[in-house]
Amino acid sequence: MEAGPAHTYSRLPLSPEQDSEIRHYIHGRQRSGLPWDTAELHAMIADMLEPPEVDEEDRQSLSGSMDKESAAARLDGDTDREEARPPPAS
């Protein structure tokens, strides 16, 4: 099925992942015999349509965390290679 507002839940402007998440929620509720048109579903849709804003401080913090994680992963990879090398021949 084509992803686009004409083919998503209630013709909302959702990504294919968001549409799938909503349909999965509804299907799970129906299989359990529970009502699916709930406040939880409405909140989920509202979050998808208007995600929370991230201020500049949060962006910088996230960027700094990602940089530190990348550096740590590179250092860890270098350490793994050092450990994998055979000792020099005597």
C-alpha cells in the first residue's frame, strides 16, 4: 500500500511507521476485546502530529552526548584491536 495521507489512518499526515503503530494499537485492542477509540489513542496521534519541541540547550546536550559516545566507541574499538594482536616474536 502506498504511504501518504490518502492511505493512512483517518487520512492523517503520518509517516508509514506512525501509521503502522496506530494500526497495531487498534488491532491489539480489538483482538483483546477492548475499545480502541481511547484517550490513549488520541494522545498518541496528537504526539505524532505535534512532537514536542527541543530547545537549543537540549540539542547541544544531545549532540555532546552523541560525540562522547562516538569517541568512547572508537577508543573501545582501538583497545579491542590492541588486545587481538599477537605479542611480538622474541
